[in-house]
Amino acid sequence: MIGSAPPVDAPETEDKTRNRRVVQASEHVVEIVSDSGEGAQKCGQTFAAVSAKMGNGIWTVEIIPAEIQPPPRTPEGASGNRIRLGTGPVTNWGDETNLVVAFNEQVLLSRHRLGALAEDAIVLVEDLWATHDNPDIRAAWARAMEELGKRRYRIIPVPMEERCLTIDENPRKGKNMFALGLLASIYRRDLERIEEQIAYTFRKKSDDVFQRNVALMRLGYSWAEEHLDFVIDVPARPTTAPLVVMNGNEALGMGALASGMELCAMYPITPATSVSHYLAEVFERFGGVLHQAEDEIAAAGVAIGASYAGKVAFTITSGPGLALKTEFIGLAIMTETPLVVIDVQRGGPSTGLPTKVEQSDLLAALFAQPGDAPRIVLAPATIEECFHAVITARRLAETFRTVVIILSDANLATGVQPFPRPQLLEEWVAPEPDLSPATQRPYEWDARSGLSARTVPGQPGGMFTVTGLAHDENSKVAYSAGIHQRGTTMRSRKLAVLQQMLIPPRVNGDEQGGDLLVVGWGSTKGAIEESVARARAEGLAVSSLHLSFLSPLEPGLAEIFRRFRRVMTVEINYSDDPADPFITAENRRRGQLALLLRAQTLVDVDCWTRVPGEPLRPAAIHDALRSAIANLARRDVNLTSDTLRAGGLA
Amino acid sequence: MMELPCLAAGCAVDLDDERTLALGDYEGPTARWCPGCGDHSVLTAVERLLVAEQLRPEQTVFVSGIGCSSRFPHYLKTYGFHGIHGRALPVATGVKLHRPELNVFVVMGDGDCCSIGAAHWVHATRYNTRMVAMLLDNSIYGLTKKQTSPTTPRGLKTNTQPDGSYLPPLDPLSTTLGTTNVSFVAQTAEWMPAHLYATLRAAYHHHGFAFVRILQRCPMYTASIYERAVKDPGLIELLVHDDGIVVPELDRIYKNRVAHDPSNLDAARQLANPGERLRLGLFFRDEQRVCYDELRRPRKISAGERISLLNAELDKHAV
């Protein structure tokens, strides 16, 4: 038996049958890191899927290097998965890691140096490098151990390669399954389910491959059973309600299938592309065409051409692609051609951080067009909402004859989470285009709402030419200012109509008001709500509100904001820190949602934003909430002393 | 990829529809191009083609970009999509992929096709999606008032290159013929209406992406570029072949003729090189090339079938 220290907060009991101490935990964060190409992600995904199936809440994020094959044994090459495992639902990636399996000490160092690991983390690390033939590698190992030794990690060397070599001559390909076996033993995972999941993971490979992977997994399992003195029990709470588990990009793809859209045009771009990988596998069976266009611009054009000719079509992209599609999006808005644009946001500007999360496309999504180009913008906050967002977007695009942009992000794209299995409805599915003779003019705007029915090619009597030039109800090119004024008004009015149909957002916390209201959008919802719960448990009067619609904004915001002494957005985009040199209240650049809310509500909305290239941690948000409240208290003191001075009393 | 036979598709003539359509069924409002603009004669030839083929106006879509020539769809009574500069081909591809039964025509100028939209031109040629792509090439940006285009003759003075266009003009025929999976390339001229009409008709009947370059004069800015050839048939050379563009009434006037088998791509590439004379006719045609739109034609499914398929997908992700 090796080592002893369990995680701090854990009560212990004896597992009589195996003589291993059972560490009870309501949640645990585990990560598997390797060099790129060693399969740590497959290990993590399999472990997460099985955990979800056993009834644990999970949230998975990928640890992705920027290069396809970075040099081996380097901190920048760290690749893998991080799984937060809980008894109840898990809504975000959490804070620090409690247990890590590392395939070499360099990738482990990378996680250590990023501050990813808890002070008392359990570290299982391949020990091959300690006794390697190459003296440089031995020296690197020694230096790493010295650096890591300054923390209270519990380091457990594991002879992964040595054991794997007993059944596979290429251990680089097998360690991930060995690691899966370790985790299966530590977290008491159901081996039958693990084997089922391995079968699914390798469904495109031969039975041989499946058998070898199962054998490697069992080898890791046995090693852990024999050598580890602890197990970690994160009780599962199996539910009778059927659940599904997937990542956000798969959910977007499935939402597209449920929406009945039949054409997706795209150009490869990280982190959006895996939506199209999924669709490439299944879309044709659903009567769909996935068109990989020659560039981002053409992808938008093909989608618009298809939409114009029938059912609403969609395009998938990320920030740089959204920039390239700008002109076409303007055309779709001007011609009232419905279109769904999915933007899986990454860090920017320019090429930015291709694999990392950011929420910096908000203002571009709302305002990128020259001229007045009102469109609908939605932001799913969970994996489940990714599914429903596409169905909603298709319907809105059709009803309002406009562009709907869905803002997802890299966190949702690769995050894996179970959610209630959707009960599919036929009414979600786009109907066949009506090709009966047209009786309406091309833009027969309802004078109050701006809404109009569209005509599609094939309808006798409906022939007209759509144009991106200013036009009247007959789509005739207009040169008078009056006609342009009217067309612009009609296109804008549609957003007001939609805004009045929306339900006012729900306050998470105290509906009546309080000291601080945190406002968020998109993938930060879980982390924000968790940090608000912590703050409320400490007695702080903090609540939060999460927006799904960014254009139009949901109704009633100004009224809700007035019930709180301070309103602050939390976002993953840039804002100036008020304490930085040169920064004043006048020149401070604020978070994108904060800017929008200030303009729309005339409330002095503050912001706390960061661009760390990773999801926000609940603990970091919690700190920000506490200091915002502390600032309020300081302001009160100042106000009081000002009042006293003014009254000549101080 | 498995090669599917190119099915006859794209000619939407409804057999139950007993209407006989006349010119008036296709004519839109009076065209507002300058008097003497080559666009007028292309419009006339196209209207003649629509009548001859009895294409249903509601089943026919003209897609254009931006520029003088891109006003084209507005002057017809079919469906039209007047989009953005350089991007007519992606829009047309989207229309055809989603609604293969529609007749699709694309109208582009030289700036549209050969400059800002050049990427789409190369790829549309390779997709070989069934449509007629007309390049209305007057060698100048007219609508924005005389700027150099990729096909502007070297030395021609413009408002952006007042000392004369710096570079030799891009040759659209060679570029198209040099593209993988090219299947139809022809050249005609706006001042030869019989040849223009015969060429467009051959393009319409082509099974694939039919690229037609139409030589044009802009009466404002490039009125003189083809002046000598317009006056002297000796400066024109017709490509002739039984499988080519056959216009017997031109025989008397145009004596320079080159026998060219349009199935010969190497010879087509040779002939495309600009020479002493303007070469008009069918450079290349191959009906056996892969058509992207025909490879990408999934079956239709009902909403009910969709839901049961999606439930099976969800089963794979069930907890």
C-alpha cells in the first residue's frame, strides 16, 4: 500500500471487504493529462459517460494543446480531460482538481503551474521516467518532483508502461485504458458499463481492438485494487427520469436534426467544426446536406440561397468566420431571408485563442453590419439549451423572416453534461414549403408588426427579385428616402414584437432585491449561480439573473435592476480594471453585456470580466462578488462621512 | 467516392401545365441600362431562350451579384436573387442543392466573377452543379464609373490606373478550362445575337455547370475595345464542330473557322490563349463529369420518420 492522505473535507469509513479506506465526497474533480495523441481524452470521455450513466452529475472540459502534435513531454503539450463529478447536478467545471492521472511529469507540471490542482490533490503519475535510460529525462523528473514537492500533493507513482507492456507492445496506445481502469477502481465504477462504453468508443474499430482495450482497462483496475489504500465515494443519485449525455456541439447538431432544417453550409473552424463532424455522420439519413464550402463567405451564401428557396438553412462558425460572413448576414436581414447562424465563440480578436472559451463576439453578433441590421441573438447557457436553441432559432427565423444568431462557446462545445431526454415534437419540424399560388406581395408588411409572409420559388404568381438594395413592398428598388425609412422601420419593428412576446427573466436568489444583482449570459450560468449560492450561504444579499435573449433584450430589466443597490455583469470578455493606470470612470472600457445594459436601461451597470482562456471558476466569481459587496459598504461609509462633513459635524 | 450517373434533372417543365408561354410572360419592366449596352442583347437572347424552352417562370431563378449586369433579374418575370458583389455563385449553389428541380441561371460581371468572387468561380466550376453561369464581360467596372477590372486590356486608361492598366488581362477561358472537373466552356459576343442565343441554348441543355463568357462593350467606358472586330468579321474566328455551336446563318459572314472537337480539353486550352482573332464557340463540353448536386441529393423523410430516427440517436446518448 502506498501513501495515505485523503482529501481534507472527507469523512472516512472502512471498506471491510477490500480493506481500503472509503473517502466520502459530495463532489470530486478528476483530470487525466497526457502528451497529445496518448488518448487521455478518450479515457476521460469514457469515464465521464459511465459516471453520468451511473447517476452522477458531471461536467467535463477538454484540456487541449494548440498544436496537433506538440513535442512530447513538454508542459505546453498537455492534453486531456477534466471531469467534475457530483452527487447532484453539476452545472460548471468547478474550481481546483482533487485527483489527477498524469502520463508524464511534464504535463503534470503544466497543470501545477496553471494552479489547476488543489493543495492536497492526489497525483497518480507514470513512474517510467524516474528510471529512464536517458539521464536528461531522469534529471527532468527529479527537478519536477522537487518543484511539486513544495505543495502538499499526495504523489503516487504508477508503473503504467511497465504493466501495459505485459499485454501490448505499444504502450503509448494503451495507457489511457490502463488509466481508465485505475479510475474505475478508485471511484467504484461499474465495470460492465465501462466495457459497454469502450465498445461504443471503438465502434468503428475491430473486435480485437475492443478486446485489447478491455484487457488494458482491467489491468489498470487490478493494479489499483492491489496497490491503492483508498477509494473515493461520490454517491450517485440515480433518477428514474430518462437522461441523455452529450457535449454542446453534439446537442447543437441534434437540435438541428429536430428542427427539420435540411441544409448546413460550413467551413472548418475551431471550436465549431465538431458540430459538422457529428452532422457528417448522421445528416444524410435525416434528409440533410452538409455542405463544406470553399470559404466562410460561401458557406453563408449557400445557406442563404437554400433558405431563400425553401426551408430555413443554417451555417456554423466561430469568431473569424462570423467576421467574414458579415456582408451576407446583412443581405439576409435586408432581404428578410431567414437564416440561422451558429457561432461557437473562441478567444479573439483575430485568430486569438482557437481552442479556448471567450464571450467576446456578443457585440459583433449584434452590431457587425454596416447600416441598420436588426437581428435576433440567442445564447444557450447549458448543453440542454444548445439543443433547444437551434429548434427555437429555426422557428424564429421563419416567423420573423430574419437572421437568428446562436452564441455558444468553446466551454459548451466540449463540455459534457447529462440532461433530461427531450420529448420530441413534430411541431418543431420545419414544414415543407408551401408552393401554392402566391397571393401576397413579396414584402406585404403588416403595418403594425412589420411581419410578412414570404414567397418561395415554385409558387406561381409570386415571381419577384429579392434585392439587397433598399426596396418597397413589391421588392422594387427604391431611391426615395421615404421608402427606405419605411423598410428600415418594418425590419426593426419585428424585434419589438418579439421582445413583447418574451417572458421577463427570473431572478435567482431574492426576487425582492438586495445589495447586488449579477447578470450573465451564455455558458457562465452554472458558475455564476454556484458562486451566488455560496455568497448567499454566507448571508450576503446577492442574486443573479441570466439572459437567453441578447437581441432583443428580455423585458423588465430596468425595473428588476432598480430593486438592487448594485448591478454587475460577469462575463468572459475584456474590460478595463478600474484600478489600472489611466483608467477612469469616463474612459473605462466595459464588458460587452454591461455596455449593452447600460445603454438600454440607463442603470449604472458595473462589470467583472476576465479573459483567462478558460471557463470562470465559481471561487473566482465568489471573490468578485464579495469585493463588490465590500465596495458597497465602503461607499456607504464614505457617503456617511460626506454627509456628516456637509452638515458640519465632522 | 462512388460515381453516380448524371441523371437528367434541372429542367422543370410541368407536363400537366398546358400554358403556352410567350415573350410577355417573361418580360419584366423596361431595362434601365445605357442605350447601346451589351446587357440589352443578352437579356433579349435569354428571353428568347425562355420562350423556346417554355421554362415555367415560377420554376426559374436568376441569381446575380452586383454591378450593371447584375440588375438582370429585375428585368425578367421569373424569380430572381440580386445579392452581393461577387457572391452570386454560392447563392445559386444553395438554391440548386436545396431545390434541384429549379432552373438556375447566374449573371455576373467581370468584377463580380473574376475579381471579388474569383474563389467561388473556381470552386463552382469544380462542383459542376447544374446551372448556366453567364459572365457579362465588358472589361471595366461600369456602375462605379471606370475602374480597372481583371479583364481590362493592358494600357487602357481608367480612373484607378490613369496611365493605363498595368497588367495583362486575366483570361477567364483559360482559368475555367484549367479548373478540375470543368464541364462546359463557351465564348460568344453580345453583337452577334444568333451566336449568343445558340450558345446560351447549348449551355442550358448542358448537364452540369455551363460557363459562358459573353464579350461586351460598355458604351460609356469600353465602347472601342471590340470596335474593329464588330466591323470586320475577319477578326473573328468561329470554333466549329457537329457537337459544337451550330449557327448556319453565320457561315456567309464569318469565314474564319477552326474545326474543334469540344471533347478535346488539351486543344480547348490551346485555343483559349488569346490570339490575333477573337475565338467564339464551344471550347469544351463533357457531360460525364461528376455533378456535386447530384451526389448530394438525400431522400425526403416525413416528420414522423425524423422523430423516430432522432429517438434512435438519443438512445445512443441515453443514460
